[in-house]
Amino acid sequence: MHPPLQVKLSESEDITLEQLSLANAIAKRTKQRAMALRLSHQGWSVTQIGDYLKCTPQTVRKTIHRWETQGLMGLWDNPRSGRKRSWDEEDWQYLEKCLNEECGYTSKQLAEKLEPERQVKLGAEQIRRILKKKLALEENKKATPFKPESQRSGSQKARFGNAEEVGRNGFNHLNVFRRVRMLSSKSVGL
């Protein structure tokens, strides 16, 4: 049987861990570890914490030991191995410039254009995924605040704006979304 483990936290450490456990931009595991430490500080047993957080007592013990040896940095996961990105932000800007040109490009044509001009070798499917991801990120940045159904306008033009105006003022997200959706449906055979 394991000896009872209990964490003693200072007031500032408790406040920091509380903020971590409530923050939106923090990974779920990190939040869970912060919560486990706070519960341990409040006198909960390892088994009670594990039951409450739906994890094993061994996971709770590991969290406590990581706290004792590494402190606050022990709450985060170590970097994992994996393939590094083969493209960077300048390549995205280049793709954006290509998509704003008069002629339309397929993802295969973009892949063929990227390799000699930017020395980046990406497949057509990977370019489609990148475009979808970037488009979603850009749309989230521009998202309007939530409005109740009663305050929403019924017309598509009021909700999405004038497509010509969007095209004149910069990157035409609607057009890119249509292209990506069209390319995706072609690859699936719809």
C-alpha cells in the first residue's frame, strides 16, 4: 500500500493553480493536473481525486511527484516527437496571393506551383487540409458576437456581406471556401 500523499501549497501557488484549472487556452491534461493538486491540498486522498477526475490513482501520484520535482513546469506535457511542418507562414501568404489571382487554381496545381517556386513539397490533399484549417481560423477571428434568433437578419446578404465587396477589399474567404469545398467533393467523387 502506498503512503498517503498530500500537497502543501502556498496561497500564491493555490491561486495560480486555480487560474490554470479555469483558463480556456490551457490543455485539458494540464487543467486536470492543477485540479488534482488543489484537491490534494484540500485534504482529498489520491483515490478520491482519481475517482473525481476519472483517472487512476497512479496518474494522481505521478502528478504529485511531478509537482514536487519540477514545480509548475511539471504540469505541462513534454514536447512529443513528430514530423516538423514543411511549410511556414510565408508559404501560406504565397498561397493566399495565388488564390486571389484572376485564374483559379486547384490544390494539385498549387502543389505543383509551390515546389519549384517556394521549394516546398506538399501534396494536393495536404494543401486542401491547410486551406480548410486556415480558413476556419480566419473565420473564427472575424466571428461576430452571438445574437439571439430574434435579432438575426433573414437575408443571406446581410449575414455574409456582398461577395464583390469582400473580393475588392482583400482575401475572398467565401470564394476560397467554395473552391476548397468543390475540390474536396471532386476528390471524394460526389
